[in-house]
Amino acid sequence: MVKLRLIVMIHDLRRQGLSISAISRKTGLNRKTVRKYLDAGLEAPAYGPRAPRLFGVSRRTIHSWIAAGELERDLLAGETGYGSRKPRAHKLDDYKGIIQTRLADFPKLSARRLFEEVQAAGYEGCHSRVRDFVREVRPVETREPVDRFETPPGHQGQVDFGTFTLPWGRLHALVLVLGHSRLLWLQFYPRQTMDVLIEGLESAFGRFGGVPAELLFDQMRAVVLSDDRLGGEKLLLNAEFVRFARHWGFVARSCRAYRAQTKGKVERPIRYLRENFFHGRSFVNDADLNEQAARWLEGKANIRIHNGTGERPIDRFTRDERNVPGPLAPAPYRRLGKPRGVRSTPRTAPRAVSVERRPLRDYAEMVR
């Protein structure tokens, strides 16, 4: 009886001008089912002229349903449409408690390992069922939230290396970004050494016309010797780099291990450098690469509207940061026992050695 009333309702709603999608939403049936009933029509052999005999209902009764609005009342009372399917029993049901208990104690257990354990307990079903159930009930690892923070003008710069592969080998881009203005400086180098880091930072300070109060690094080997802060110990910085920092008047800081996202202001520019500058360009040599990078900084990266600040980095730097950073050091830093840029033994041209030339007959007489 209910099915026939539902079929009649579909045709009546169509007669009122409702679309198939609207009928589907109203009755709870999917659109394919609605279309199937509409295409068959009330006169179809399945439930057309024979419908009164099949359902024990006369055609007059069907018209009375429509006239009295009983079909609409059936819909509101939930007597038409399809309800949720009753859950079926499955072989895994008796073993779900084992899986949930094991995941509560060890959240990272693999579905394969859990499948083997419930198999040992008597489960005879397939692995895919266990895998799907593990996906549903595995505890979600809660990550420590990372708060986005802004720093005042001249307070912080963030430093990192990015590695790039070229036809003649790998080069490393040393990138420094000012935290407030997002102004970028970069230079490509063949290595990631202490000398490279010192030379690059001094070039960046000269470009900015000052020194930020602090520089933030990741676990860069030239800066950090050991970091056991997660275990309650201290951060140990390279003594040579600490002397370099004191010479230039900034504080060296390092983000915690496995928390490089706290240095996101320089992580994102490296990706931007890779995608917007490096990919799709050709370079002749190291000098050509650095020359093109310098033009890209001046003509693109530092004059674009930054998504985070809504301003151009160069405008923000000129207005807020140009005169804020600390003063430049009076002279470049010289490493202990290894003066930078000066050789311990100056290279000189070799002395000319004069050789006396004699005819061969003189040597022949000497042999006699």
C-alpha cells in the first residue's frame, strides 16, 4: 500500500510542476528512482491498469488520496521514502573491542598488525574490513597548535638554506627575510659552511643597512651543536658563531627540533623562490644564477603585494624598518686563527732562474 501511494505521489508532484531533483528531495528517493517511476507511468503493466488488483485498491481510491491530501500527510509522517538501512552483522563485530583497546594503548599500530592479532584470536574475515574499521576508530594525533606571531620592526630576521639542483651540480640558497616587512635577501653558494654563512649574513646586513636584534635559525649545523631542550637540557650554540653574533650585535636563536614551522616566514619564501624564480629558467653558471636572482628580488619578490601583510615588502621596509635595525659593525668579522680574506702566506710570483747556455762542443770537450 505504501509503495503504491509513493508512486502516485511522485506522479502527482510531477503534475504540479516539480523537477526531478525537487521530487527527490521531497520524497527522500534518489533521482534515478524518481526518473524510473516517472518514465514507467501510472499506466505501466507493473502498476498501471492492474494496480487496483495487485494492491487491492481501486482507481477511485487513488484519486481520493490525491484529493484528500493523504499523500502529503504520509510524507510528513515519514511513511514514504527509504529509511536508513539496518546494520548487518559482520564477522569482525566480535573482535572490534580488541582493536579499539589496542589502539587506545598504541595508537600507531598498523592495520596489518591488528589484522594478524584478531586472526590469532579467531577472526576469519578479510584484511580490508579490518583496515576500514581501523581508519574509523584510530585516535587522531593532536598536534600542538602553532600561533602565528608578528614581530616589531627591526626585531627579528629568519635564516635558512634551500638546496637547488642545476646541470653542473647542487647549489644552496642562503635566504634571510626580515620578520616585520618580509623583505628578502638571498645568495647562492656551493656549500653550507660557516664561512659561507658569515659572508652571506654580512652581505645581507649591508643590503639592509642595519642588523636585526635577533636572528632565528633551525638546527643549522654551523649554528647549533646540540639541542636537548625537549629532554630538559640546554641549547648549545657554536662558539664561533656566538662570537660572530656579538661582533654584529644580534642574538642567535634556534627553533626547537621538529618545529621548523615556527620559522615559517623563511620556509614559505624558499618555496616561493623555488616555484616563482627557479623553475622554468635556464642559467649559464653560478654568476648568472645570482645575477638573475638579484634582478628577481628587486623586480618581483620585494615589490609584490605580500599575502600576509597586504603590503609590498619594500614599502613596509622603507616606512618601518629602514632606520630601526641596529648599526653595522665597523669592520667585517675575522675568525680566530683564520683571518677572512687574508692568506697566512701571501702568494708571490716565482723568481726567474737564469740558465747559462753553452754550445754542445763545449760539453763534448769536457767529457774527453
